[in-house]
Amino acid sequence: MKQKIAIPVANGELCSHFGHCEAFAIYSVEDGRIVDQELVDPPRHEQGSHPQFIHQLGCDVLIAGGIGFKAQELLCSKGVKVILGAPKLPLTKLVDQYLQGVLESGDNRCDH
């Protein structure tokens, strides 16, 4: 099974707010293993721009610390699974935990 997993990044680590990230780490996964990784610059932050961007990249999953309700709705409507409240761990560890089924949504660290 192939998947693409997106993680918002700031200063090389999980960004606590989806819409304020400096980049997205995109992980390509096949048969439960990371096979490729890239860092992509997000579009200018406007309402709905980041969810649309993630969808256009072909991502199936977004792992975030915090994300606004409207962005969550937009992602879910496009078939992107949202894991929010992720802990600040190394990015590949977050992906590995997701693939092992042990990364669960927690408290949203977004204030809107």
C-alpha cells in the first residue's frame, strides 16, 4: 500500500500550528516503510490554501500539532486523515509511530 504523509515544519521540527509552518515534510510510504522524503515550501497562507496544497500533493495523512477547525474540515472533505495534537518528536519517529498504529490524535494545540 502506498501513502503520502505530510507534516508541517518550522525550524526543522513539528510546527505546532499547521498554517504557520515554514515547509511541509512529505513522506512517501510503501508497504509500511518510508521510501522517500522531501521538504516543500507551502503556498502563501490564505484561507483554504494549505489544505488545498496538501491535497494537490496527493497526501493521504496530515500529522499536526495544531490546526484550525476549518482547515480540518477542508482536509477531511478531500479524504485526508488528520492526526492532531502530535507530540514534538523527530519527524521520522512521528511517521513510524503512525505506521505502527500507536500515534493517536491528542489535544489540538491551535488557538482558533
